[in-house]
Amino acid sequence: MKATTAPVTLTGLKKACSQCNLFELCLPFGISETDFLRLDDLVGSQRKIKRQQPLYRSADPFEAIYAIRAGSFKSDVLLEDGREQVTGFQMTGEILGLDGIGTGVHSCNAIALEDSEVCVIPYARLEEFARSIEGLQHQFHKIMSREIVRDHSMMLLLGSMRAEERLAAFLTNMSQRCTARGFSPTEFHLRMTREEIGSYLGLKLETVSRAFSHFQEKGLISVQQKHICILDAEGLKKLIQHQPCMH
Amino acid sequence: MKATTAPVTLTGLKKACSQCNLFELCLPFGISETDFLRLDDLVGSQRKIKRQQPLYRSADPFEAIYAIRAGSFKSDVLLEDGREQVTGFQMTGEILGLDGIGTGVHSCNAIALEDSEVCVIPYARLEEFARSIEGLQHQFHKIMSREIVRDHSMMLLLGSMRAEERLAAFLTNMSQRCTARGFSPTEFHLRMTREEIGSYLGLKLETVSRAFSHFQEKGLISVQQKHICILDAEGLKKLIQHQPCMH
DNA sequence: CGTATCCTTGATTCGCTTCAACATTAGTGG
DNA sequence: CCACTAATGTTGAAGCGAATCAAGGATACG
């Protein structure tokens, strides 16, 4: 239990869940009104993480899961020879840390892509609350299940799509998640580098860059560094399913 | 709610969990002795699935998770254009169906690789039991978490390993799982085809076949169709971490 | 025993990676 | 505030690993 980052405990100052406008993206969703107020005791504290700093690292002991209140993260796993695989990008309202429950130890790194803030949900307390609040248990199971389904669709992407299909799927997914958060579905700022996108999609950064350029030439998107405008969302979606030739 | 396969209800005839020698691989693990006897009511029924038949299909309504009592399965997801990605191979003592919790609908197909038998665990009953049996809730969370970690390591494999590294990782994993089940770690029979292995590893069947042949030439394994002998387990493990050149 | 399925192996092609050079932006300190 | 430097992004040319195409062989199944 090494205190890597100073935990900014603000409990009492501000209620964690009952006043949070993210609840419908987050763990407290689908919970009755009376139970809802009890959730403020579920969140232990809040923590601020600076850009490029880890929320937790692989091999850290698992004690809590985290709900992202502001900012965004990447999760990655490393091979001893230095190869990195980004396993996901998480944004506001999403949950981090589920990988640690099985073994009691985290199996990946969670790194902030920008200055961020998370709610710390001690796992022991979550289990206890889940036993008495029916909706909480179910919502937690749903979140884990959706993570599994998401991972399966990433396996589909990594195992059987070509480079431009992968990037089209990535952009479409980003757009959908922006929509769910009330942001523009057609215009957004990528918080991650080309290399991180490449690692996520199983491609090299040059390939990612070339695919971006090609999409721009075709009038599907407009790219200015990390700023993306989607000009033809339907065109992108078509790209995902159609591999050019193959008879 | 279409009754696709006849459910072979044997309740009462034989207690499901308390007399099952698989419990330490399965859901009931880590549960106190008194609670253990109650688990027989958790399992609704048992079902036999013939080789090549589905336990469930994508888009089927989700009602239960399944514990494999005998046999083995593959899970796969399909793209509309026909491409298939095998997302996992499940064997005795493992749990199937977790993908359905999030949406209430299954998101993949589970197909028996041989004549198999599963315990049907109605999800509503599981949630109810988990609320009163502390160890069951925790064990269920552990199983889901481990599935997520496993999926992440598959993403690492699909995203950043070369063909022979992938097959070496696959064989090493199979060997470990055989060990956990009390089977020989060095000699086993693959239930799946080269094409299914290829789909799982993001490779074509010819590449899988060539890699098998190459491993045999190097004296790492001995291959006779689906029958595999591991001759140099350490050699296989070394292959996973070392990509040949790259400076 | 015949047929369909599965597996192996070789030759060729193609998509992505690698290598390399340069452009642009962001970050830092004088 | 600007100069300097590091980090990030773009683009081109060459190389390589796996896919594709193709043919033959082994095995399982009815």
C-alpha cells in the first residue's frame, strides 16, 4: 500500500453521487430514489491525476474501482520486451479498475491523458452496498458485462479488420461516445497520440497517419492534428463492413 | 423466448454443485460449507448440447449463465459480411454467457466443439443468491474480472504479436488449463480446427498449419493432426517474449 | 468404400511495417 | 517574448510477413 499520489479527500464538502450529473452514465444508474441518497457514502474520496500520471499501475494492489468524473485515461498492458498494447481509452462517466478484482492485483496501467479527476469507490464497500441495494448490484454486473462485450468487439477488430476499417470503427465509436456525453458527434479533440491510437488498433503510427490522410482526401473527415471533424459518418460506417475485394 | 433445445431437466436426480468435483474451478468456489449445500438450488437444470450445436446464439434473449460440466465450446462474433472472430475456447469448469448481462441479449454465439453438458444458472436466481451468500457474489465478480483480464491479454496478442508468438501463447495457455483440470500438461487433443484456431489468433488456417510444422521441425512440439505433444515448454515460452530482430 | 472435411505445403501477391527525411507543434529556459 | 529543443505528425520508398491462390494428401464420417 504505497501512497503514490496524494488522495485529495473532499468528502463532506460535496456529495459524490446525488449531485453528480454523470450518474446516468455511471455506476449509480438504475437505482431507486431512496437508495440513491445512500450512494454518497459509497464513494470514499476523490482524486486528481495530472496528465501522463498513473491512476494505478500493473501489479499495484487492488483496493478500489474508479469512476471518471472529469478527463480521460488510457489503459495498457506491457510485454517484458517493451511492447505496449493499449486496451482501452476511458472517458468521463466510465469505470476503471475492474481488472483487479480477479486476482487482487491490477493487471494493467491506467494513465491520465489529460489532467483528470476520479471518484474512488472502495471495492469492499461496493460489495457490501451491492448486497443491500438491488439495483446497484445489477448495474455493476451490467458494467462488467459491457466491458466484456466491448473487448470482444475489439478482438473482432484486431483479428479480422484491415487498417482503414479499424480506424473507421475507432472514429465511429468515439463519435457515439461523444454523443452519449452531450458533446458534438461530428467534432472532437483526440486526447491521445497517433502512436497510442496505433497501439490500440494494432497498427503502427505511420499507418494511422496515412489512414487519416486518406480519409481526408476522400472527404470523409477533416483532420487538423488532434482535432477531428466527421464530414460523412455514413461513409465511415460503410467502410467498416465492406472489405474492398475478396471473392 | 424460443425453446431452441430441449432442456434435459435432471433436478432432484443428482445434486448439482455439492457433489460436483468441478466446484473448485467453477462458480461455487470460496463458499462456506453451510452455504455450499444451498447452491444445489442455484442450478436450475442441466442441458446436453450436441457437437456443432449452439448453446445460445447472438441476439438470443439472455436468461442464464452456464457452467460447463463436460465438453468444450467456442464463442464467436460475426460481421455482416461473413467474417468470423472466435473470441474464446471454453472448457470444463468454465462459465459461459456473461456477455448477455449488459444488454439482456447475447452478443455472441456459443457452439459446442464436442458433445457437451452444461449447468444452467438462471441469472435472476444468481443475483438473488449473491445478495445473501457473500462468497458467491465475490466469486462471481472474480470470474467476470478474470474474463476481462483474459480478453486484454488476447488484445495484446492480436495487436502486437507475430504469427508464431501467437501460436506459442495459445499452446502454452492450453497446457496451463489442462494442468488446472488434472490432465496432462504436455499431451492433449485439440477440439477445434485449424481454421478456428486461426480465427481466434487473427491468422489464416494455412499460417497456423505452417507454424505447427515449424514448431515440430524445431523440436518444440510433436503434431499429429489434432493431437499435440509439447516437447519443450520452456522453448515455447521463450518464443512468446522474443521477437527475433528489431533494434 | 466413397465422399466431404480438414490439413499440409509451395508459389505468388499484397498490405502493413520499417526506415528515413522533413514539417509542425508544444514545451522550456534564457 | 523569442530561441531552442523535444515530441509529435506527415509522407515517401523499400522490405517483409502473412494472406491468397492452388494442388495434393490424410482423416473422419455416413
